[in-house]
Amino acid sequence: MYPSLCTLSLWLALAFAQNSSIFDFPEYPPPGTPASNATLASSVTTLPANEVNNADLSRAKIHVDTGRFGPTIELVHAYFNFWPTGVGVSSDGRIFTCFPRGNETFTLAELNSSTSETPFPNEDFNTPEAFVNETNPTFGIATPKLIFVQSVVVDGLDRVWALDTGRPRVNGTILFATVPGGPKLVGFDLNGTPFANITFPGSVVFADSSLNDVRFDLRGGGLAYITDSSPQHPGIVVVNLTTGASWRHLDGHPAVSVDPTFVPSYNGVPFFVHPIPAPNAITHLNTFAADGIALSADGEFLYVSPITSRQLWRVPTSVLKVQPSPANPNAIILANQAVQNLGQKGSNSDGLETDSNGFIYLGSPEQNAISRFNPSTGMVEPFIRDPAIQWPDTLSVVSLRSGGNFLYFTSNQLWLGPDYQNGTDLRTKPYAMFRVPIEGGKAIQTD
Ligand SMILES: *[C@@H]1O[C@H](CO)[C@@H](O)[C@H](O)[C@H]1NC(C)=O
Ligand SMILES: *[C@@H]1O[C@H](CO)[C@@H](O)[C@H](O)[C@H]1NC(C)=O
Ligand SMILES: *[C@@H]1O[C@H](CO)[C@@H](O)[C@H](O)[C@H]1NC(C)=O
Ligand SMILES: *[C@@H]1O[C@H](CO)[C@@H](O)[C@H](O)[C@H]1NC(C)=O
Ligand SMILES: *[C@@H]1O[C@H](CO)[C@@H](O)[C@H](O)[C@H]1NC(C)=O
Ligand SMILES: *[C@@H]1O[C@H](CO)[C@@H](O)[C@H](O)[C@H]1NC(C)=O
Ligand SMILES: *[C@@H]1O[C@H](CO)[C@@H](O)[C@H](O)[C@H]1NC(C)=O
Ligand SMILES: *[C@@H]1O[C@H](CO)[C@@H](O)[C@H](O)[C@H]1NC(C)=O
Ligand SMILES: *[C@@H]1O[C@H](CO)[C@@H](O)[C@H](O)[C@H]1NC(C)=O
């Protein structure tokens, strides 16, 4: 056997030498290439257009971006009805979602099949007495019912929280301004019974505030941290869940503010803000501020990233917990001074999320991807990428009682909506919800 193998090798070497040309690179992948499940979207392929006219070029395997890496994403839900933002999943696998309200008939929902949603806790709770304030038509109303739910979160005790911005938008109009009692944080048990109903004074949530996303630390009775993504009033709202008291921090700090130089690109297309004609002149992407928010697994840091910036920031929760008051006159300046800029992360982000291993997952719409910040290395690592990820909006980690840890996320084509495309709706239904397996579980802070 040995001599004949040897002969074969020699023949191969000669044949190879005869065919030697600039195209004789080693086969792909070369030795040392990471496994195909690793975080590289690289491959090689021939280009069909060359097949007819040039035999040599038709054999040239060109390096390409496959658009994919990491664990495979699984489609869990197709939205044929309303446009979704939030997702929250309970440990028994129930999935909650929300729809910023235009003239939709409900704003908080539970998935009741892979292609349909039903109002949660019921239709009545989703039906305010009115949207338009009769005495002041550009304002909303005060109501315990849900007006415009921007975020739904399942907490560490398997309870469902709805964050209501209180700013309805009806038939393509502007976002109405809030009145106190409109914006609220409502907590429901899984059976749909409300157990908490927290509203905000006008000095904490302003008429032009835009409450966007929320995270909970349930220790000692509990605190909630909320982003105010209003371009006029970006900041963080902190809520004591026991007393219902709330206060603001980081008002106007760069950590929560728009980067006016920001020009992202989506699906490879540079994205500039167009002047938006009425009736869609609600606001535009470059004016949205603090958006995604995540609490570190140990509850010690709040991570935040403006939707219109590639910077990631964090602030110790110890300074946010201090309510500014005559007894704590330096609370604001001390909180501002404690903010840490973690630098750029390769994309803007809409949603952020934590797992029990300490990763901070970062939606990365500029790469059709989700990355993750590793606090132990200080670096952003690639996690998943797929051309089907068309604006990862909200991210939500769950540890299912039936087994498995997953990151769920909505993919809602946000930048293709009429608000961002000069009044034309370039989105296509269905919008999507995906999930992907992760190593870590849900990070919870409970007593
Ligand atoms: C050399 O080229 C010929 C003709 O294109 C092909 O049949 C043969 O397989 C090639 N040999 C090697 C080692 O690539
Ligand atoms: C890739 O797959 C190999 C073998 O199944 C496994 O050991 C490795 O952890 C995987 N790597 C990633 C990044 O998933
Ligand atoms: C889901 O809920 C909607 C709205 O309540 C209802 O019309 C629909 O029949 C339900 N679908 C299923 C499969 O239960
Ligand atoms: C309408 O808005 C005004 C403030 O402009 C507020 O005082 C009033 O309570 C609102 N009415 C309702 C029904 O919420
Ligand atoms: C929205 O449009 C519908 C249909 O044209 C109309 O019936 C409804 O009154 C409008 N709502 C508001 C608040 O303008
Ligand atoms: C809902 O609002 C849109 C504009 O945003 C309008 O085209 C549509 O007719 C409205 N539908 C209803 C049922 O009012
Ligand atoms: C929420 O608060 C309003 C008053 O602001 C009250 O009318 C309503 O009953 C409360 N609902 C719950 C579930 O506590
Ligand atoms: C909420 O406020 C009460 C009263 O001041 C205080 O005892 C409690 O510790 C606060 N909760 C948290 C989580 O800080
Ligand atoms: C936006 O649309 C308006 C008409 O609705 C048009 O006049 C204008 O040129 C468009 N702007 C851009 C940047 O496409």
C-alpha cells in the first residue's frame, strides 16, 4: 500500500503543479479556521455570473459574507395583525407582547397561537374611556386602563409588568402629551389580576416624556428603573415599588442622550433622517434618546444605551437609589459623576438584556445581529447574526421550567416604518419573534 499511496501523492503534486495559477489557494477553510458554528460570517463561493464567459474566473472561489453565525434562530411567532415592540416570557412558557398604540384595539397581549394574539389581561383593561382629552385635544387622559404600552417585562417572581407611556397616537397623529395618571407601571399576576398600579407626578414624568423600557430589582420590596427616551427630557426614572415614590436621575447626561452625528446603516443602506411630512411627523429616529436598559446580574449596575448612538454606558445602582431631596442635595451630581462610558459597541441598540452569566446582550440592528458585552473582558463579543434579524427590538431571557434557557426577541423592521421613510410604509407583514438558546439563565434579584 505504501508505495502506491506514495505514487498517488506524487502524481497529485505534479498535477497540482501543472494547474498552478493565481487561483490555486488552499481549499477553504484553511487549517485553523474556527468551526462553522463559531462567530464568523465567512465562506467562499464561486460567482455564477462568470460561469459562461470565463472558465478560469468561474473556478475562483471568492470570499463572501454569509450573513450568519452563532446558534440558529428559531421563529416562534409571526405577527399578522399589529406592529410589536416588547416581549416577556414567563417560566411556564407563556409569552406576552405589546403594541405601541395607534388605533389598534389593544396594546398589551398574550400570544394565543403562533400567528395570533389576544388582549391581556382582557379587552376591557385595554380600552380606555377615550384617547383624546376633551378639554385639551393635544393631551391624553388619566386612566387606570392601558393607553400605549411600550414595554412588557416578566419579573423574577413571574409577574407581568406593563409600562404605559400614556401617550396615545391615533390615526397617524402626533403622540399626544401626557397628563399625570396616564403614564404608569401596572403589575399583573399571571392570572391577569392587577396587583400594582404606579403613576408618576408631573415633576417626574413630564408631558413630553416617553417612558420606554423597564428593569426590576425585587430585593427589599423592589425598585424599578425606567428609561425616558424623550428627546426633550432624556433620563432615568427610578421607582420604589413599595411606596410608589419615583424620582429622576441623569437628566440630559450623554449616557441617555441622542448623538447628533449618528448615521447608522441598515441592510447596508446609510440611514439619514428625512424631513417627515404630516401626518407622520411624530418624531424621527435621530430624536429618540435613552432606550435599551439592562440590570447587571448582581444588580450593581444599570446598563443603558441611547437608540441613536453606538455608545454603551453603565451607572452603579447605588447612586440611582438615592432620591434627590433636601436630605440628599448632592444626589444628582454624584449620580452623574459615577456614570461610566464603556465605549462603542459596533451598532446602535434598541433592546438590552442580561443573563445569569453576566453577559449584557445588545441588539445590533446595523449588523442584523445580537452581540453581547462581556464585563470580565470589557469587550463586545459577536453572538448571533442572521439576515432575518430585521431590527431586534426588545430582548428577553427566560429559563423555562420545562427546560432550556432562551433569549427571545422581536424583529419589527422599525426603520422601514412611515415615521422613518418619509411617510411611506416599507415594512412587510408578518413581523417576527425569534428565540435562540443561551448558556446562562434568567438573572433575577430577589430576597
Ligand atoms: C487541473 O485542471 C484540470 C482541467 O481544468 C482538472 O481536470 C484537474 O482536476 C485539475 N487538477 C487539480 C489537481 O486541480
Ligand atoms: C461548536 O461546536 C463544537 C462541537 O459541537 C462545540 O464544542 C463548540 O462549543 C461550539 N462552539 C460554539 C461557539 O458554539
Ligand atoms: C386568539 O385571540 C383572538 C383575540 O381574542 C381571537 O380572535 C382568536 O380566536 C384567538 N385564537 C386562538 C387560536 O385561540
Ligand atoms: C385633560 O388634560 C388636562 C391637562 O391639560 C388635565 O388636567 C385633565 O385631567 C385631563 N382630563 C382627563 C380626563 O384626563
Ligand atoms: C380614527 O379614524 C377612524 C376611522 O376613520 C374614526 O372613526 C375615529 O374617530 C378616528 N379617531 C380619532 C381619535 O380621530
Ligand atoms: C388606523 O390608522 C391608520 C393611519 O395610521 C388609517 O390608515 C386606518 O384607516 C385606521 N384604521 C381604523 C380602523 O381606524
Ligand atoms: C389604579 O389607580 C387608579 C387611580 O389612580 C385607581 O382608580 C385604580 O383602581 C387602581 N387600579 C389598581 C388595579 O390598583
Ligand atoms: C422604599 O422606601 C421605603 C420607605 O422609605 C424604604 O424603607 C425601602 O427600603 C425602599 N425600598 C428600596 C428597595 O429601597
Ligand atoms: C418626502 O415626501 C414628500 C412628499 O410627501 C416629497 O415632496 C419629498 O421630496 C420627500 N423627501 C424625500 C427626502 O424623499
